[in-house]
Amino acid sequence: MVDNTSTKTSTDTITLPWASDFHCHLRQGAMMETVTPMVEQGGVRTVLAMPNLTPPLTTAQMAVDYGKALKLLAPSVHFILTLYLNPDLTPEEINKAAASGITAVKMYPSGVTTNSDWGVVDLKMYYRTFQAMQDNNMVLCLHGECPSDAEKGICILNAEERFLDTLRELHKDFPRLRIVLEHATTKAAVECVRSLGDTVGCTITAHHLFITVDDWAGQPHHFCKPVAKFPSDRDALREVVMSGHPRFFLGSDSAPHPRKAKQGDKPAAGVFTTPILIPLMATLFEKLGCLDKLEGFISTNGRAFYQLPVINSVNSEPITLIRSAAKVPDAFDVKGMESEGETVVPFMSGKELAWKIKTS
Amino acid sequence: MVDNTSTKTSTDTITLPWASDFHCHLRQGAMMETVTPMVEQGGVRTVLAMPNLTPPLTTAQMAVDYGKALKLLAPSVHFILTLYLNPDLTPEEINKAAASGITAVKMYPSGVTTNSDWGVVDLKMYYRTFQAMQDNNMVLCLHGECPSDAEKGICILNAEERFLDTLRELHKDFPRLRIVLEHATTKAAVECVRSLGDTVGCTITAHHLFITVDDWAGQPHHFCKPVAKFPSDRDALREVVMSGHPRFFLGSDSAPHPRKAKQGDKPAAGVFTTPILIPLMATLFEKLGCLDKLEGFISTNGRAFYQLPVINSVNSEPITLIRSAAKVPDAFDVKGMESEGETVVPFMSGKELAWKIKTS
């Protein structure tokens, strides 16, 4: 093991700190009640909760209330709260949000993913908001895709690459504002983030480290936005993770939908990884031969970027993964949903992972 | 109108010859009984029937028997019969097939689409078969995709482009063998076919002239193989059609699947256009401002390539399209299927076309 990790590995166990997931959809109602307790089950005790609810979290008070609801469902988990960038997010509201302990603001371009109908068309109109965020040391989280526009040649395959100029411009105009490019899926995005300054970070999901376009074509449970792309793009994501680059870290973008919404004539976008997240990452990192980079990716790098206290398996209670061919459940029940017998299907449904979390 | 078309257009009517569809899946059993009569309903009276049945049509006798079954269902339609390239297709069997009136042999690379499990891995092993086909003036139809292989960087987005070297090589080695690159979806394929000799033709589907990757992501009824790609690819398909290039012609690749097979957790690949084919094409060609190229694309070009008699609206009974906002049915019943109430959903389901076929 390298020096900057507290992880202890043997042939059959891995001991490491509880992980941090810097991008997660915990939903509302019955789905929230189902998936929020699964955060800890997946090996995570710090989670950044996305604000694209119905209605979206557009005020400090709404985010604070949401945080309280989540905390009741998972008392051991630290929730990082976010707001949905929108015209009501004035500099005054940003000041209030910062004073309320809200960490980040999420920008969705209009129409690119689930509940992005309220999304942004012109970023320039938010420059006063970004200035206030920079002044308050808040983080700007970007869903980095341009809306598709066939006339301009933009489709879901190049929407991320086409967005990168916007990222460069924002970073140039707000060099002290911490910006996270969320769920990078392309080599172009990896190279862009690498080229920028220390205030620009990048999350990578678990599933984008596994799948390519071939895996979501004809497999709606692998369909998400941004879509997984070429093998060369997946290679670039894996390489930057294997290199241990400190500005790349885990943001699962775990996004549960009821099975019915995934298997209809218009499957919803989103891959659900919350309950298996850290065993999934350990399985992959072992396969890639970079278990020494696991702790950095799932904890240290993101916590440093978000200016959270360092935790490690020495200064805090660790988790232990044990080698055990553990079958991922086919589906999880969602109790209390309108449609009886509704379930949510996880990534790797019915398949085996190499590691599981040891429960006491 | 230009001189080489017999089409007569007015504001509200188009009179043109019955069309030819040089790539169509007519299936077996209940689905065959449902869709075969729809060929004529869609404005087509010559149709090349694909051999990827279960089991595939691997002998002359099987193809002849299939042709008889189809003819019973649609007596006015001329069926062009095909064989599935496989190791039993010896030069002797090719001679027999040619003598039986079978026109073409279809090559599927292993594993690329519906019922391609019997597909080809190494084309060189079929060179004696190709020689016999060339000697018998038969046509080789190619599903032009390399199987996906992440190690080689091949995925469904570049599988067609990666195949083009194989097309070039086959054409070089068998310059007199007529070869059709089926269902082109990329600019690269269009440019490749343009660059080759007169013995290389190319079919384009109706749906690939409409959709891009954005339309099948999260919309299983638009999912087919090869997948629709970038807007720039669709532009290239439209441009070659608008140019009236004589070696590009309609092969719908209409591929019906029961609705249940399209909306499960692994939607089958295929778009169903048979019952609306010519009204669909007329609607598009009018939008593209190239109605003068419609007859070439849906009849003359393909018939010349396949060495079929010229038909036009003077020397044969024509069809008449009338301008009428005609709603495409949401779905068609498939009677006699094992699952009760099964349907098949057409392209443009529930949407309006600008033209419909005048029935007497």
C-alpha cells in the first residue's frame, strides 16, 4: 500500500474508512424511505443529496427541511445539502443558504435529465449568484451537458464534450469558486478537468467505470444520463482513477426509479447503486489492480475538495469488506408506493460481487 | 419533376409505381401472418425477405418453402428470397439455390443482431461460396458491423465504420459480385459505398432517415441494430438520398417484435415500418424537398441493382397517395400469439403522417 491511505488489505479482508458519495439521488416519499437507509448499507456515511425533487429544492429552507427528513431515516449519515440553481437563487438567498449550512448549488441545463425542466438556459444570468457562492465558499455542481440540438450537431454522445468550453469559461471567470463537473463520461472531460486549476473537481460514477454504450443499448436498467459512451472513454475514466488523481472522486449518481418506470415504452434515466456501492468499487478496483487507490477515490480526494475533515481507518470507526461471492439482489421492494409490489432494480442485479461489507 | 421518374405529383396527390423494399423481416408463425399482408398496405409489392428465422434459412429448399408460405399470405407481392450464410452453403448448394430462383445470400457477423447466433466469424472461409455466387450472378447482402470488442475499442457506435475495410476487401476480391451494404447508418458508410464500383449498392431504412441516437436512448421502440447515430450521420444519409444517387435504395429493415419483447428489461432490436412505409417516405421526402427523388429511392434504383424489370406508373398499375393527416395506429394486434392480447407497435405510433395510400 502507498503511504497516504489507511486502508489495510489482506487476501480476504479490506479495512478502510466509511466512504463519501458526492452525488446521490435520495428522492422523496416511498422511494426516499426505501433508499436512504441503504446509503450506510452500501458503505457510505457522507452523502451529497441532489436537489432535483418535485418541486426542486430552490430555497435554503426547503433544503434544510429535506436534510431533516433524510436524517430521520439514516441518523448515522452526514448529509451534504444542495440547492437547485434557479432565478430565485439571489445573492441574498445564497448568503442565507451558506448560513444554514448548505454546501453546494447544482446546475442542470434545461431538459437534459430527470426533473431538469426547471433547468438553466443561459449561465450568464447567474453570474451574481456565482459571485455570491464564491464569496461564501460554496461549491457549484455542474450537470455538464449541452441540450441536444440536431441543427447544431449536438446529441447525447457529444453533449458533454460540447459543454467543456462552458466549464473552462466559468473557471476563468470565477477562479476561486470550487466547481465540480459531475459524472464525467468522456476522455475529453477527463482531459479538460486535468488541465484546469485546483478549484475544479470531477466526480465519476461507479457504473460509468463498468459500462459502455453497448451495455445500455437494449438494457434500460443501464440507461442513464449522461449515457455511457465509447470503450476509449471508459478507459480514460479508469485510467484517471487508477492514477489516483486527487481531483477525481466518487459521486455515484445513484438514481433509483420504480421498475415500471424503467421498463415501459420510455424508460427513465438512472442507475441505482446505493446499496452495493463500496463492495462494487472494491470489486472493480481489485480487478483493475489499484486497490491502493480505493480510499482516495471513495473518501480522501472528495473530502479534501469539499473541505471536510479527513477520516481514516485509524481516527474513525472503519468498515471491513470480506471476500465473499455475494449475489446482488434481483430487486428491492419499495414499500408504500402507489403501485402494489413495486420494486427498484439495482446495478448488477442478480450478479455476483467479489466483496461484501462485514456486518457486526 | 425530372425526366427519369414516372411520378406525378399535385398539391394533394402523388401517383407512383408500387414500391420495392429490399430488406424486410417477415418472421414466422403468428407474426408472419400478421405482418406479411401489411407489405402491400404499406405500398410495397416487391420485398426481399430476410432469412434470420429460427432456424435460419440455410438451404435452398427451406427458402423456397418460406417463399410459398409468404405467397399464400400476400398473393400480389413478389418475394425475393434469401439464404443465411453458413458453413453448409457450399458452391453446390449455391448452384441449387440459383436454379431455384433464390436471389441473395445474407451475411450476419456473429452476435450483432436478432437471430445472428449462427453468424460469421471469418469471411475468408466463405470465398468458395462467394465465387459460386458471383458465377451465378447472386447478390451478397451484408449486415455491415464488426462484433463489439471493448479490447479493440469496437462498440455499436463504430462497428459499422470498422466493417468498411471488409467491404472494400470483398469488393476488390470479387469485383463482379453484387454486394449490398445493408441499412447504412453512418457518413463513413455512405462515403465508402460512393467510392466503390457499380457492383456495390447500399440500402437505407426509413427510420434511419428520421432518428438519431437521442431517439432510441430511453425509447425502446426506436432501438434497432445498427443503432442510429450522430445528427451528422443522419445528415449524410439524407444528403445521399436527396442527391438521387442510383446505388442507394430503400431497404426498410422493418423488424417487428411483440410489444412485450420491446418493453421488458432487455428490449429486442428492431423498428417496424412495413404498414406505413411509403406514406412515411413520402412525408419525409416532401419535408426534405426531394419528392422528385422518391421513385428512384423506393423503386427504380433498387430494381436496377437487383436486375428486376423496370416498373413505372405508366407500364404498370400505380398507387396513389393522397394528402391526408393520417394517424399511425398505436399498435397492431398479433392474432394467435401465445401471449393473449399481444400487439406490435409501429414506428410513429400515434403520430400523424402527411400522406396516405388511396384505397379503391
